[in-house]
Amino acid sequence: MIRWTWAFLDRPAAGFDDCVRFWATVTGSTVSEPRGAQSEFVTLLPATGPAWLKMQRVGGDGGVHLDLDVDDVAAAVATATDLGARVVTVERDYTVLESPAGQTFCFTPMHADAPAPEDATPPPVVVSTAPDGTVTRLDQICLDLSPADIATDTAFWRALTGWTHQPGRRPEFSRLRGPDQPLHLLLQRLDEARPAGAHPDLASSDIAATAAWHESLGATRVADGERWIVLRDPGSAVYCVTGRDPYTG
């Protein structure tokens, strides 16, 4: 059973501090003290409630991966590999894996800063308010999958999480929603074949206003969609601002 879900924003070493400032600002967070051998990890701490966003300084281009807190890492790894995952690295207290399509994720033991397993109280809905009053919430990670991978990885994530699967408004999308989880998963079938990837989505009460605010903070607009706007953060990583309700997703 997945006890808690973390989004890890992996960003290049060059410009990492700019990325941290950007994401802390747009999520209304404060930044934890750095940790790790090279001070490469930080947690974005919301004004209230438990955290669910972390950032890591990396040597390459970066991206997004998930950390899944579980009670028994070895048992979770066995389940995942039976479902088609591949083990990448085994560390002392966590394991790095890839989904059948190649999306990186980690099984991690329950952290001290995550809700205790016996705590049945759902986490609070923590939104961020821009200077103009626009409300947003980073509550979704989109898994970007090629046409050849979408069915296999959708089945994998459904079985691994046990979360509720819902079709999207468009046939290329579906969602997985977990009970009392801070993050949901959106699975997107891409138009072309390419390696699996992931990006964060922010729900917004006004996507145009949010995009404009983000641009003023260093983001770059990439494209406008039906009900979303695609941008790049200061580290050139893609993310989306969507018209979903920040309070209900």
C-alpha cells in the first residue's frame, strides 16, 4: 500500500537555485534546509499541512520522478517487478525502479515529515494565491507515454497503486486518484513515439492570469491548449497550468 506520494522535481545544477525560488514562489512554499552529500535535496514546505513536493539538483537535464512511501520497501519492489518494473538501483533504505515504459520512481520508507499510517485524517487542500488573487495548486503529475506504451503503463500504474481509474475528457487522457493522497496521476497518450517522461500540472482558477504571473517570475510560454497552457520553468522543464478546480482537482 502506498502511504504517501511525493513529486520530485529534478532540475539541472546550473540554475537550480533559480528553479527552487520559482517553484517555492508559485506553490506558496518555504524551502527546507538543504540535505544530502552535496546539499542537493530540498523540500518545499506548504503554509499548512504535510509536504508533498521535493527538488533535487542533478547533473543532467532533469525531469520529474515519484517517491512512493511504503511500509515495506522490499515487498513493494517484489510487487512492482512482478508487474513489469525494472530495478535500477538498490540503496540502503530505498530502491530506484523504472515502469515498463521507463518512467523512474522510487520506493521509500515512510518519512518523518509524512503523515503517519494510522492518521486517517485526509490531508488539507493547500492552495497558493498569486498577488492578483488567482488560486492554484500543484496536485497532479502527468505521465507522458507513447502510443506503444500507454496501455502497458496504464495497467502497471493501476495495479501498483490500486487507485481509482477514471477516463479523461479526451480519449488520450485518463486519471488515477488515490485516497487521501496529495498527488494524482494523469496518463497521457502522446501522438508520437518517444521515451517516457513526466511533468507537473497546476490546477488554476484563471490559467491566463497564472501563466502571465509565472512568465513574470522567469517561466517561458510554450503553447496554449484547449483548457491548459504549456510553459517551461527557469530550468527549461515543461509543466502545464490547467483549468481544473484547485480545490477539487
